[in-house]
Amino acid sequence: AAPRIDVITLFPEFIESSLEVGVVGRAVKRGLLSVQSWQLRDFAHDNYKTIDHRPYGGGPGMVMLIDPLRECLQMVRQADPRPAHVVYLSPQGQPLTQAKVRELAHRPRLVLLCGRYEGIDERLLQAEVDEEVSIGDYVLSGGELAAAVLVDAVGRLQDGALNDPQSAVQDSFENGVLDCPHYTRPERHELGDVPALLASGDHRKIARWRRQQSLGRTWLRRPDVLARCDLSADDRQLLAE
Ligand code: SAM
């Protein structure tokens, strides 16, 4: 069966609309990946559909209740026999990197929890969540955008999602460095000409040029990324040139 991602949220329409377009929309339509969203309010215990309450200890904001989330998670787990890996999207989580995306893309079942307000009661997180993932060092008003980012990044890596799987291999971060610059027609333009080498047909030289560009712009733009790279002797030579 195709990998499955369940998203627990107060705004299922947010997730659903992000799945209507592009590579990942197509992957879902083709059945390469299944994404289900769940309305947390359906698991509220009262007529007001309450899913949050004031924080113990006082202070601003509201905290999401344990029980609606727990009961929703129980239903989600029952919807598919494969064991679920539960991720809470949170600014306090581990940063989402391409390596983390690859790891999550191999999991047959992911469950994503989207927080709102001040977040979720800590006891639910301790009991049910396998890991917390952050999409960056800034604070969003809710986990839905972060979940959509994760679904997109994971979805495009599913077998058959990209027309040419090679394209994912060349992307930034996949081989440790940023992608090289890309050009298309026309070859000559008032904004500049395409580097002549790219039209030369010499594939060995083109590969070398691209690697050099990748290394050079990683050095300029993201020295932190380059510092973590395991550079070959050839790479060091290219960087020195
Ligand atoms: N009080 C929380 C804190 O400081 O850690 C922030 C709560 S935030 C206003 C509401 C929800 O947005 C969070 O529960 C989380 O699901 C989501 N969120 C906010 N920033 C995020 C980020 N950088 N990555 C992933 N999710 C995020």
C-alpha cells in the first residue's frame, strides 16, 4: 500500500487545498501517497466543540486539551494497521532538513499534529508523540503551514512523483551542497548569455562546472552547510580554483 499521512488539525481545508496542485497533488491523485485530514473539533466532548482551555499557572493564550487529541489519535491509529510515527509540528522541534525529509519519506505511516494557540498539553506530547519537528526558528500561528511543508517535501520524494527522479538527486542539500544555477532558452538575451560551456555538449566538463558552481555558491551563501560537508579531494581542488 502507498505511504499514508494523517493530519490532525482545526483547519482540514487548509491541508486539503494545499494538495490540489503540482507534483504532490498529482502524486496523491495517482495514489502514490495518501493524505487524510482529521477535524479535531469532531472529537470535542461538548456542544460548543471545545478543544482548548486556559493554562494552569495563568498567563496569556489557551492550551489544547488532551482528550480530544487522544481520542482522535486513537481513531487515526485504527484507520490503518501499519504502525504510525507521530510528529508534532513545533518551533521547539528538531529542524526539518532534507536528511530528515528523506528519513520521514521512508515511513509507511506518518501522523502530523498541528498545534494552535499556545500549543498542546505537555502530557499528551509526552505520551503520544514520537518526535517534534520545526520548519525554522520563527513562530507560526498554527502547525498547518508546517505540516503542508512537510507533506510537500515528503510527497515529492515518493517513487513516481517526479517525472525524472534524477532531478531530486540534484537538488540543494541532497548531495550536501546547494544546487548549481540553471539556464534555458534563449541562449542570448539582453540580460546576458548562457555560459558557453553549457551549450558545448561536453558532459564531463559540464558536470565539473556544475559541481564547481554548487560548491562556490554554498561557500558564499551557506558556509555552515559547507562546513558539514564531507568534501572529496576533487571538490577541494574545484573550490581552490
Ligand atoms: N507557545 C509555543 C512555543 O513558543 O513553542 C508556540 C505556539 S504557536 C503560536 C502555535 C502552533 O504553531 C504550535 O503549536 C505549532 O504546532 C505551530 N508552529 C509554530 N511555529 C512553528 C515552527 N517554526 N515549526 C513548526 N510548527 C510551528
